[in-house]
Amino acid sequence: MNKNKKDIDIDKLDRKSEKIGMGGYLSIDKDENIYQKRMVQRKEVQQKRLEARNKEKGLIIVFTGNGKGKTTAALGMALRTLGHGNNVAIVQFIKGGWEPGEFEALKLYGNCLKWHAFGEGFTWETQNRERDKELVKSAWTKSLEYLKDPAMKLVILDEINIAIKLGYLSSEEVQIGLQSRPHLTHAVLTGRSASKTLIESADLVTEMKLVHHPFKEKGIKAQKGIEY
């Protein structure tokens, strides 16, 4: 695909920024005056990079991987969005049966936040695939209401990737639903094992990598403020 002049100019700025470097003690400059001039140049290039990237659109964001922090990252975005005075909807798939600490904290935002937990626990707790599927369908129906609502700035579909992986919801159905969003509504999808289709269509994808885990390695139970 041929790039237009604007895209070519952005690429040039990106390469120039990379060539100048981040600074600090990574810089090859020993003389502080030379270093300062380099950072002035870096600042000028960075400003041009920001000015060139002036598009705005609702993003599809995926947090996946085996490491902890996927839901936490999504809720961080919820807090940021609420802080700007915008509305947020959170629909939890699979999870349910308890109110996490985040809910207690975020409910202070009143009607700006809509929170629904449709699950009844993990599959080994529910032990009923048809019931699980029914709850997932209810969660998806509610999700579609929020995805189509122009009053919502951010819609978080928590653990929807797991619902897709388990066969309770199709990736294609979710993709169609995401396309129904107003232009400036952001959607966040969390859960391990995100489908290849969703990853390829997303604007931002972050994979959490597991390095150490206290439950698996040290027999430490789930604790308030960390897991819930």
C-alpha cells in the first residue's frame, strides 16, 4: 500500500526522533551543553510528531495474556474517563457473585458509572454450561445497549475474551457489535486468550506476561486490594 505525503513525513519524524534518542545517560554526549542542544532538538521533533498525529476516534483496546493486571488496567482507564466527567459502562462476563473493591470505590461516581456483573463464577463453580451461556448472552445484550449509546465514552467488556474462548459467544458476533459504536466511543476487551480476529482488528493490544505468581509458586491466597 502506497503511503501519502503526510504518512511519509510522520515516518521521517519518527526516525529522526529515534536517532536523537531519549537522553539521560543513554546519550553519547559527554558535554552538558551539547546534550542540552540535543534535547532541545528532540523536543522540537516531538512537538511536530504530536501535531502531525491529529486524528481522533473511538478505539478498540484489548488487554490479554496470562499475567495479572488486565482488568486492573481497564479499570484504570475507567477512572481516567470518569475523572474527565465522561460516562463509563462496565459489563463483566464470567465474573460474579461478589463486589470487588474497585466497585466500592468507583460507585462514588454515581450515575456516570454503570456496572453489571452477569457471571456466577468460574466454570468449575457453576458446573452448568447452558446456564453459563445464558448469562453470557445476557451480558452481551446489555453490552450492545451501551456500545450503541452515544452518552457512553468508554465501555469495558471484562473477561469477554474468556467467554469467546469457551464457546459461549462468537468472535464474529462481537466484531459486529463493536462496529455499532458511535465514532468517539472507546471499547476495552479483557481476558486471556484473545482471539486472533479481535487482536488484528484492535487499535491497541497489550499482552500481560506472567513472570511470578504468589498463588502458584508460594501458596499465597487471593488477598483484598490485590486480587479483589
